[in-house]
Amino acid sequence: MNFILFWLVLFIVFLLVELVTAGALVSIWFCVGSLVAMAVAYLGAPFWVQMTLFLLISVGLLLGTKPFLKKHMDSKTITTNADRILTKRGIVEEEINNLKGIGVVKVDGKSWTARNIDGEVIIPVGMEVEVVAIEGVKAMVKIVEQDLN
């Protein structure tokens, strides 16, 4: 029995799934596998060869390209310019108290909600701090060591 029509129908189904899930890259590998299987079916290969090539091509492409594509197409990462304040110094405008969940620091002329990276140590108003990380919308700061020279 000739399976060309079978592989053509599978190709169309996988293509429709891919089009419906635009941008998700769900079944594109199976489209390619279907085309390869259809080509060998046209050449008269037995069904087990067609199925083997379909599986090898589809799974091989899936495993070989998915990690690469996922890394380069990560749409969940939204770049911001918040990291521009990293390593900059600022002045505490409102006492930083991690236990109470309060604290504001002014860095580059802008006020940021702040937390002390050193944990429970309270940082009073007027202290100079350095931004060491950004967590969400909070600046994670540490007290700047004053030179005693």
C-alpha cells in the first residue's frame, strides 16, 4: 500500500497545529518528518522505513533545535533599564527596615523602594548605600563603608 496520502494528511495536520499555535513551535519538526517520510514513500520504501525516518527526523530536530530556539526566543524576559543603577551609590530617604518591609533610597535622582542585602540591619535616613542587585522593583543595597583616613 502506498502511504503518500497518509504522510500528506499528517503534514497538513501538523502544519495546521503549528499555525494555530503561532510562535510556540509545537509541531514544526513533525512537519519536516512527515515530508521526509512522504518522499521515501514516493520512492517506494516500506512503511517501517517511512515510520523510522519520520520518528528519527522529527525527534532529532526536536531535541536538536528546541533548546537553542528556546534560549533565543524566550519571550518571558523583558529587558528594562533598571540595571543601570547597579553599583551606583545613593542616599537613604526613608529608613530601610527589612522586617517592616519599608525603605526608600534615591539613586540618580530617582527614588527606589529598597531593601538591605545584609538582612535585618536597619539603615537610617541619610546613610550612603550602594545598589548591589535589583529584585523586581526593589533595589537591594548595602551600606557604603566610610574611609577613616
